[in-house]
Amino acid sequence: MLHLAFEYYGLVLLLSMAAIQAAASYSGLRGIVFFRNKAHSYIVSALVSLPCFIALLTWNWRNPTGIIEGAQQFYIFMLSMVSGIGITIVLSSLVNHRRFRGNQQPLSDGFESLRGRTFFQALRLRWRNIRWPG
């Protein structure tokens, strides 16, 4: 049962990271993508997501039903989605750190700040600009 849980976790993790990369490339959020070229990002996302979709859609054909119950599957799904977001934030910040190091533009709100900064650069600038009461 444990190997099936790890398989499900890995499939959803890869699928969520591929979806984030495709959406970020489409939206122009250069601070969170792994590849500078949009075409490369789309191609890698498609090459990762297609086998994951096939494996998830054929899950019940390949595995006995009922080994991973619904609640357990939900928890594994949520854990893998949150892990995918976290891993994407860390990896994209490491990959793009030098690229946006000298950015002096003012910080935008929300996801717009990821157009010209990595997540951790935007977070650091946000914390630096907070006015604390007192």
C-alpha cells in the first residue's frame, strides 16, 4: 500500500509542477518559471504531464480498488499539491536568483510581483517595506 501512496504522490506532484510551469509561462510570471523560453516550458510541461495523466486515468485498471481510501487519497493529493507549490517556489528562486538580482522596479501587488522577481526576492522586499505600528 505504501508504494501505491508514493506513486500517487509522485504523479500528482509532477502534474502540479507541470501545470504551474505552463500557467506561469502563459501569464508571463518569469520569476517562477524554470525555463526562460516559453516554448521550452510548454514542451517540458507537456512531456511531464501527459504520462502523469495517463497513469492517473488508468489508476483503477492497474491497481486494486480500495487500497488507498478516499480520505487518504484526498490527504495525499493535498500534500502533493502543496509540495508542488513549495518545490516550484524554491527551485525557481534558485534558478532565477541571478537573473533578477539588480531589479530596482517598485514591487507590484500579488502575482504581478513575480513578473520581474523571484518569490523570495519579492517576499524579502515586501517584508522590508512593512510599516510596523509603534
